[in-house]
Amino acid sequence: MTFDVQQARSHFSALKSGFIFADNAGGSQCAKDVADKVYDYLLNTNVQLGADYSVSVLSTTKVTVEAPKVAAKLFNCSPDEIIFGPSSSANMENLARSLDASIEAGDEFILTGEHEANNGPFKKLAARTGAVVKFWRPTPTNPSNPYSVALKTDELLPLITSKTRIIAFTACSNILGSIVPVKEVVEAARKAAKKEGADKVQFSVDCVAYAPHRLIDVKDWDIDYCVFSFYKVYGPHTSALYVRQHTLDKLSSIVHHFLKVDTKAHKLQPGGPGYELVYGTTGVVPYLESLTPEGTLKATFAAIAEHEQTLVEPLLKFLTAPAQVERGVRVVGREEAGLTRVPTISFVVVGQKPLKSKAVVDFFDKKGGIGIRYGHFYAYGLIDNLEPKIDPEDAVIRISLVHYNTVEEVTAIIETLKEALS
Ligand SMILES: Cc1ncc(COP(=O)(O)O)c(C=O)c1O
């Protein structure tokens, strides 16, 4: 697999400063190809959509034809199944609102209690309709580290009953960094649901922390809803939501009553999305496709996965070395590297000489040159359910890398970690 990290880096102006961006799960840098599109839109076609004069016709094409076509490539779906919104949180809240009329008291939702974006809207939907919420929680994978948690399919299946309507989980947690085998989970859950006589189960998969690292395939996964945020995938602050066409047809519209959008994705876009940002997203796929000679998303994501292992391995090796374990370092998430692990790595420092996560990050900030962060990262339910308890406000130290990070940067991060932990 050919992957030239320096060529990838050349698309990001901010990387030239030498600052080490290691908070990418919070938001990645934006590729120049994307910024160029935003600039082009604002300076040349910044008019209201839907009019018949030539410039409006051009903007309408950019935003409602070109952008959904590109987003559809990232989901492997039809452009008609794409909804743009300001954020994944807003997209999910809008989706849940449109489900109000189809949920009955006693229906059951199974949530994982990870990032609130794919949890809160369903919890509020349950409160509005009398549905019941159950949790499929991540559990330890290494008996000697209680924080080495991951979702396990076997622990989901017993929660499924004849009343199950929605199963919502992440394809990759923004804290744990391990990839959930979505296709396998959905297949097993559908089988269990059929056995229970549940014939209306829908799957909602949060791909926000997955999309920068692996290729989504909603058709292969056989899911109903999927969301990610372009600002984590080298693009602007906007989000795309996939809704399966036959599901979309049945959802209630949440836009102004006089708009005729009954079967269209627009029915989930109240007020419309930010035009220049939506058009800006069309720069993401060409950037990704430029990363490998094959010029395909499949080849690019395979190369990304391989390169990212060179970042995951030294970090996990350092954090799980006997000296660090003795020091009190505990990885939060799976401890093993491998293709089911992305370079989003969280940990805490407990034991005889515990350290606040804030103190470790403060050390980095004082030293300068590397951006990492601490906290619950809005996966409050996940952090709050870890045992032994950790303070959810202080939560974890997170180092989150992507394909444009280098092995040399990881070495620098490890050197600073050594000082911070000493
Ligand atoms: C896993 C995950 N889901 C959802 C979100 C929310 O995305 P947005 O900020 O676009 O609402 C985030 C943001 O950090 C995330 O990491």
C-alpha cells in the first residue's frame, strides 16, 4: 500500500508550523481543497437557492446536487438519502423529532450511553412517547484493567425483545477508539429480533469518530440512520445524516407546513443548512482520493488504516508497558493495537500517585507545541459508568491522531508523556 504522509500533510496549511495536532477526534485540520470550495462559493455564488436567475441556479446545483452526491460516496448511499445539518447533534435531534408519531408507549430503545449525540435525542424521544430505554454498555476486555472496556455483541443480544424499535450505537467511540463490527452486530441483532418477533427494529450508527479512519458502508451494514461530522473528516463545520430511503418516506416532516417535501431529505432540514459549508464538503472526497495512486476511497482508507497502526502501536506500547502500569497508567479502551483500533487513545493515572487528567494536559500546554485534551468529550454516560468511578469532569487524557500525524510526532508525544508522568 502506498501512502505518502508528507504529501497528505501538504494539503493542510496549519501543519507547516510544526505544531503537533493531537486532538483530532475533537476536530481535524481542514484540507485546502475544502477551504477553496468555501471561498469559491462565498465569493462567486453567494445567493439564495431556488430562484431562476443564473447565479441562483448555479448555487442550487452546488448545494443540492453536487454536495449530496459527494456525501453519498462517503456513506455508499443515494444522494436522495443525505440530510445536511449544522452538527451531528442537531441532525440527530431533528431525526428524533421526526420519529415522534411513529413511537408507541412501551416500545424499547437500546442505547450504548456513549457520545450524547446518538443517545440524548432518543432519551428525549422516549420521555415524549413513553418508550423504554435500555443500555448496552461497554465492559472490560482485560481482567487486570477495569477500564479496558469495549462493546460486545453477546451482551447486546439478551436486551432485544419483541418491543425493540431502535438500537443506537457508535461504529467507533470517540474515547475508546475501538471499531465495532457494525455488519456483524446488525446481522446478529436482526436474527435475535426475528426470533423475538420484533419486526420494526431500526439501527442508528454514530460514525463521527469512525469516519476519519475507515470507510462507511450503510448498504452493506444494512442500517437505517448514520451520521458523521465533516469537521472531523478534514472538512468544514457541518454534518451529514443518512436516512434509508424507505424509512425517510415514512418520517414526519419537521419543516414549515407549507413546504412540499414529503418524500425528500429536505423534510429533515429546517431552515436549510449553511450553503458555503455544505458546498465546502465537496472538497473532502477529492482530497481523500488524491492520497493513493488508485484514486479510490477504498484504497485510501486501507492505506490510512495501515499508516495509523504505526501511530497506535508505539503509544499503546508505551502506555501498557510494565513501568507505566506500575505508575498507575490505565488505558480506557482496548489495550491491543490492530486494525480494529484507531489512534484515539485515552487513559487515566490512578494508584498510589494518581494524577488528575487536567494536570497531565496542563503539563503539555505549559511545555507547548502539542495539542491534547482531557475530559468526558460528551461521552458522559460512558465515563460515568466506568468502575472504579472516575470524576466525569476530569475524566480521561485523550491523544487522538489521524493519518496526517507522523511517527516522529508520536515519539515527541511519548517524550512529553514521560516527563508529565515522572
Ligand atoms: C462520537 C461522536 N458522536 C457525535 C459527536 C457530535 O458531533 P457534532 O459536534 O457534529 O454534534 C461527536 C463530537 O465530538 C463525537 O465524537
